[in-house]
Amino acid sequence: MNPSWNIPILCYHHVSPSIDYYTNTPPDIFARHMRALAGRYEFWTLQRAAEAFARDEDPSGKVVVTFDDGYEDNYAYAAPLLDEVGAKATFFVLPKFAGADNSWNPKAHYRVPHMNWEQTRQLADAGHEIGSHGLTHRPMDTLDLHTNREEIESSKALIEDRLGREVTTFSYPYGITRPDITEVVEQCYRAAVSTVKSRNSHWAAGAHALRRVYLPVTATDSDINDIMEGKVIQ
């Protein structure tokens, strides 16, 4: 096993023309990001990356694009822009909020819908990956292990039941985990992602708390290159 095996994993949330919130990337900016990447990288889902890691395939020139929360704007705006560059992505959804609004987020000053099951199914049918983001987006460090196990295991089972597809990857709400939580995730999923909060970027060191990176809305093509090459520490 290659101890330095790694692949850049990008993290997005909203892709909307109207949301004024720090986790939003406007569609025109998102399109610019994807076009810049398409000129240099092949897009893998996180599941595809996990398969490649297990086989020790060369990850050079590959990138994984992920979305947290499963907002409807991912279906309406992000997916068509991904199609334009021939990219497949991983969408981490909250099955308890499918088709409902983001009332779980007390910090958000707006209410927007999450994808419903039919929209989520269409993304899966188009070749995108659907992963779990837990049931309810509660920070896992505030929950007991029994409740965390429910968030981890039941979210997987519910998505699999509704989509008829295996769910193999997980994204920690708020990027927060701890050893006992990660141990449960390891039992259920092939890989899991955190955020820039995670110090673990190499898969051999632990494929169940992988670091992701953000591309700022202000990033130039040169900035994107530097971030992707690890020259910019986030």
C-alpha cells in the first residue's frame, strides 16, 4: 500500500444564483471552477477513488468533487454544469430532510429545500454517487455513541432502501468526528470525508477522516492550480 496515496477532494454546499451565505458558490463561479479543472483532471466519485485506493491505482490527474447537505440547487444548477464538462460527483444527503427545508440549520437566515427522492434518484441514475451525511446534521461530538450509531447506520439503510443502491461513503456533519465515531463509520463505509479541519490527507493514514479543500469564489485559475497542488494551506 502506497503511504502517500492521495487525491484532491473538493467540498461544495450550495450552488445558487440567489443565496447570500458563506457556503454558496454562484453557478457562474462554479462553472468556471469546473472548466478550469476539466482542462487538467479526470473526475472521480469518492466511491471510485476508494476502489482505486484498494487496487493501488495511480490517482495522478484525478479529482473528486463533493457536495454536502443535498440541496435542491445541486440538482437544478450544479448537475447541469457538471454535465457540461462530463464530470461525475458525490452528493452527501440528509435522508430525514429529503424534500424538506433546511430547518436543521439555526445559523442560516433563509429557508431552501433539499432534493426530494426523485431528484436524488435521477442524479444516481445519471452516474453520480449518493453518500450519507447522517440523518439530521447534528454535530456528532455532542451526541452519545448510540445516537451516533443511529445517524451513521440508519442513514445508510434509508438511502439504500429509497434508491436501491449501495451507499459506501460518508461525510461527517460539520466535519466533526472522534475515534469512537470513526470506528463505527469504518464498519459501514469504504471511505469518509471531513473538511479542512482534518489533518489527514493521505488515504493510507486513514480513509475514514479525509481532508477536503475549498475553492474560494474569488479564486483565479492560478489560485485554483496552487490550491490543487497543495501550495496554499487552508
